[in-house]
Amino acid sequence: MRTISIVVQNLKCSGCASTIENKLNHLFNIANVDIDVENSIVMFDYADELALLDAKETLKILGYPEAGEVNSFGTKAKSFMSCAMGKMS
């Protein structure tokens, strides 16, 4: 397994972190998910490039695209909903 740190957009609080951690931990070949909210960093171990692409796509779908990617109003709205769901769980 290899480890990666990804700077993401829209990561604001522990609710966001909870949602991200929960979703990534359920992906195949992803392990040891850790979130640094203060610096907007998502860290995890991945087995292969397919797992990495799956994790990045999951982050984007949740509303937390990688820094430098398009961050539309729709993406920001998704992150708001993900954040709220994370706070409830």
C-alpha cells in the first residue's frame, strides 16, 4: 500500500471529516483514512491506481474536489449536505 495526502476544497469542520472518513473507509483497497480539517488534507493508504482514482472520484461526488479542480456552486452545495450528514451521524 502507498500513502497519499490530498488537499481538497470545501472541507470546513468535523462533520465534513466524518462524512469523508466514513465513505472512504468503505472503499475497496483504501485504508487508514485520516483527515486534517485545519489544512483541508485527506490522507489514506491505497493499494493501486484504480483505488486512488475511486477515492478521488468519491471525494468529488461528496463535494470535496481536489484543490485546483473546478469548485462550482453545485459542488459547494454537495459539500454542505455532506457536512450536515456527517454532523448527524
